[in-house]
Amino acid sequence: MPDMRPQRPRLLFIVTEDWAFLRHRLPMARAALDMGLEVAVATRVSEHADAIRALGITVFHTPVERAGLSPIGDLRYLARLIGVLRRFRPQLIHTGAAKPILYGTLAARLCARSARLINAFTGLGILFTDDGTKRSLKSRLLGGLLMGMLRRLCGHKQVHMLVQNEDDQSFLVARGIGRAERTHLIPGSGVDLAQFPVTPEPPAPPVRAVLVGRLLKTKGVEEFVQAARILKDRGCDIHMILVGAPDPGNPTTVTQDQIGAWVAEGLVKWAGERNVIAAVWAGAHIAVLPSYREGLPKSLLEAAACARPLIATDVPGCRALVRDGENGLLVPPRDPVALADAIERLAADGGLRRSYGAAARRDVEARLSQDRIAAAVQRLYAEVLGDPALPPASDQA
């Protein structure tokens, strides 16, 4: 006899890189699996496909160039996405990053018109915003073109928008990208409090100020190094440490040669990429992120869970997590002197560091734990699918 059981609703994530899916979307995928959805991801596969499949998630290889527009390459990407949609036939599509949002939405309009979409704008990249960096005429034109296409594609009633902070929510609504009533705010993907436990400070001096993340100019890496030079000139016994690697696919990446020169000058230490980030924060005193714009910075979220004080720039995303004078310090963007002053202030006051760190942990426990965010994601999926068989979770994020 044929199997008469109802099919599980199918959710397809569309992202650029498999490592990004594991780093930023896996908690959402697990929340979907827990509520009974069948889950797949369309992404460029580098080395993490087996780890994703081991979780019960189907993987479709859909390579794409993240930077710039390539008419032939982008048409191939669109064709691959159409093929995935016809094969997997999802009821719900969750996209993230500019090209997955653009071409994923277009592919759905072409061949999966009944599917519901959630387009996740996490941080609004350089094509969307004026972050103070010099942008070429080509970049500005691409940004305008992309904005116009998104206004047209995201206005459909099947399309929902997802942001991580109120600044981005206001930005999109003000520019007519999506509808206000279908724009949702969930602050990040949460943090596993057991995986990132409270740890005591290591002995000091020296105090260690650590920046964790992709080594990009837009993450404020150059300002971090300039602050390190200022602190060195002041004679401060502070170790400035970079944890992460360049990202050649991003046009704002720093280079290996730049990092080597900074290390040789004695300005920073470079720890490279680390798999166990909790151990990084266990050996640090201060978490630093002088970024130009964020969604909700995961590196600071994890540092906060480990009860580390936070120093970040007063920009969208960072100020959604850092409360100046409560759990850390906010400084103006692209201001290495102010950044150096903030680092020196916390380096000199262990009591203040511990007070800010304890407040940071309390904030994470209250509203940003992985369990709370998973509950919010499940409510969103149930709402967008409109399926009464998928009961929304009861907790509030």
C-alpha cells in the first residue's frame, strides 16, 4: 500500500558558503528539524558537506561568486537554484546574503510561486549602506541596481524579511524593501550557554584584548592595529590579538602580507583561525570589535556568554548588543584614538572588566540564548507557513 502519511513541510536554506551555514544558520536549521521540517541547504560546498549531512540535512552544491556581478556566472547560479527548487520542492525558502536573496527570490518567482520566502538581511553589506569607506562608481551603481530589484521582488505577499537589529529593520522599511508587516526581527542565531560558559579572567598583566572574526577592513581590523600602535607608543602592557583569517572572496579583506607586517612590527599577535572559540575567550580579558556595521555580531555574543567585557563601535548591530557603561564601551567608528582609550581604560581596571563581563552574561541569558532564539525561529516558521500542525513555541526571545 502507498504511504498515506502526510509529507513533512520542506525548508530550503540558500546561502553562499557551507562554513557560513554551520557558523550562522545551523541553530535555525536545528530548530526547523525539531519542529518536524525536512531541511536542505543550497550552498557552495568546500569541506563541510559531510558534517551537514550527518545532521540529517540534504546538501545541494550551488557555487556562486560572492563579489560583484558576473552575467554568465550569475545566470548559471540562477539555473542551479531553479534546478534545486524543482528537485526539492520546498514550501519554505530561507535565504541569506545578497546573491542568495536576489537569485533565490527570482528563482522562486519563476518556478516555485507557491513557496514562502524568508530573506535574511544580516548586517546589510557594503552594496547597501554608506559605511564611510570609499566606494567605486561600479559599487554604487551595483548597489542602486540591487536595491531596485529587491524592491520589486520582495514586495510580493509570499516574501518575508528577517533582520537582526532595529536599525536594519528601519533601513529596509524606509527604502521600500519588503513590507513592514512582513519584516521580522530576531536578534541573531543565539549562543549555546553550555558551550560558552562563564570563565574567570586569566592572570594579568599582560591584559589581552582580542578581535575574533574574518579579517576584513569593514570589521575595523585596520583601526584595531592603529589602536595597537597608539597603545604601544603609550607604553601600555596590552597584548592585541587577532583571531581569524583573511577572506579572499570579500573585497574588503586584509592580506596575509599586511598581517605579517603588523606582526613583524610587534603591534599584534595573530592566532589564525580557531575551532574552539570558547577557549579563545577563556584566555582573553577584553573582546573588541570596531566594525563599520553588523547584524548582531556573533563574536561579541560568544564573548559576552563567557563574561567578557565588550568594546565595539557605535554602529548598527554592535549597539544592539553593547550597552555603553553597562556591559562594555561604545566608541565612534573609524576612530583608533577613541578605541585605544577604551581598551586602556578597561585594561587598567579589573573590577570594571568583571562588572561589565557579568552584565554581558546576564544579558545573554535573559534574551539571547540559543534556546530562546530557536523558539523565536520556530514561531516565525510556523507563522510564515501558516500550518496549524506546526505549533509555535511558547517562549519569547
